Amino acid sequence: MIDKICIIGVGLIGGSFAAGLKQANQVQTIVGFGRHEDSLIKAKSLGVIDEYNLDIATALQGVDMVLIATPVDSFGAVLGLIKPHITDAVIISDVGSTKGSVIDIAKQVFGKVPTRFIPAHPIAGKEKSGVEASDGTLFDNKRVILTPEDNADAQAIEAVSELWQTLGARVETMTHQKHDDLLAMTSHLPHMLAFGLMNYLVTNNPDACDYAAGGFKDFSRIASSDAVMWRDICLNNSTDIVKHIKGYQQALDQLSNLIENNQSEALEKLFVEAKSARDDWIKD
């Protein structure tokens, strides 16, 4: 059990992390910190956090761990804010969807990546944001990827891993380069497609959504995700995202050519292979 954790950014992910730890009785005190007192008051009233403070020095007093759950573009400011008020013994972690940029920011702020800084990314979420959407079971049977640097403290890695496992997560470790490339394909690209599709429809015909069925609703669901968060993800993982958008454009060009040239057998083969791949994935 950890005595005291400070969560900076008590929204969906930070709030769900806190709620899960409280349900599992794995931490004595959870302190919230953020820019908006109304949100912190709501988090406390929901029982997600035990207390909050708008003064960072007070919020960090006596903490064993800090979890940063704010948009990735804020990390420089957040790390600069906490730097004067923590010791080398404090574990720092995050929940950002990009990891290379987070590590680069840590180097800029601290001069090097602190040994007890353990970047993490829970692959879980909802299309709704805010502490009101927090859910202590959100990470159950979900992957959480840790991307510690070579100098990372083994005990800090173990502590962060155990906390996520307590929430039911499946934890694995990889390099930040591998993480950012994989997530650009499996998470960032689908969100770009959903955002792009919605904008395409409303631009071409504002009434088009009135005639959309369940399949469109399922496909476009993630276009309801937080715009600021996804703006930051794009800016902080631009190389990998653009690479996979271009790769997908090539796949669409191939599909378009098959349709245009009435290649029925090739179309059916492509659809069968795609269906089989997804069916196998769903079984897992």
C-alpha cells in the first residue's frame, strides 16, 4: 500500500485511477491538484479523491507518488511546477498517449530522465471526459504499457506496475519508440479517421447523419472524444501518425481501384481477410 498519491488532472483517467485504488484499498490518501476548483470539488464529493489543494507545494507535501493525468502539451509546465517540491524518492508517472515526447520533456525539465520517472499509458477510455465519467473498473483486463528508460529504478517500475495490476490491468513494458508506433496505428489513426469522417459528412451534407444507421454510430463513436487531448496527441506523435495516415491512404487507393475496376473476386478476398482478422482479434 502507498501512503499518499497526488493526482494532477482528476478527469476521466486520473479519476478512474483514483477510484480504482480507493476501491482496492491500495492507498491511504489521494490528493487532487488542478486548475479548476469546481472539478476538484466534484471529485471529492464523488469520493474519487480524499482532499485537494490549489497550492502545488501543499498538494505534494509528503507524497510517495505523483500521477500526471493532464493533456500531453501541459507536461512541461506540470513537471516544472512539481520539480521544486519533490525529492528523488518520489515516483513520477503519467497516463499520456504518447511516450517519446513525454520523455523528451522530462529531459528538458530535469536535465535527464529521473530514475523514478516511469512513463505509462493505460489503453482504456471512454468517449466521455471529466471526473463525472470516472470508473474504478475502467482498467480491468486492459493493457497498460510502461516505457521506462534504461536508468529507471527497478523498485519504482515494480511499484507502478503493481498499482496498475491492482486495478485489473495487464501490464507490459516496451521502448517508447515501439509504443508510439503501435499506438499511432491502433489508436491515433482510428481517431483521425473518425474525426475526418464526421467532418467530411457535415461538410458535404449537414443532413447526412440523419440517415446513418448503427454501423455509422459505432464507427464514429470515438469522434466524441476530447478535442484538446487529441490535438495534443497529434502534435506530440506527428511523425508516426502522419506515416500511418499516408499508409492508410495507400490502402484506400487500392480499395478504390478495385471498386472502380469491378474486381469482384479481389474485393471479396479483401473483405473476407479483414473480417477474419477482426473475428480472430475479438475472440482474444
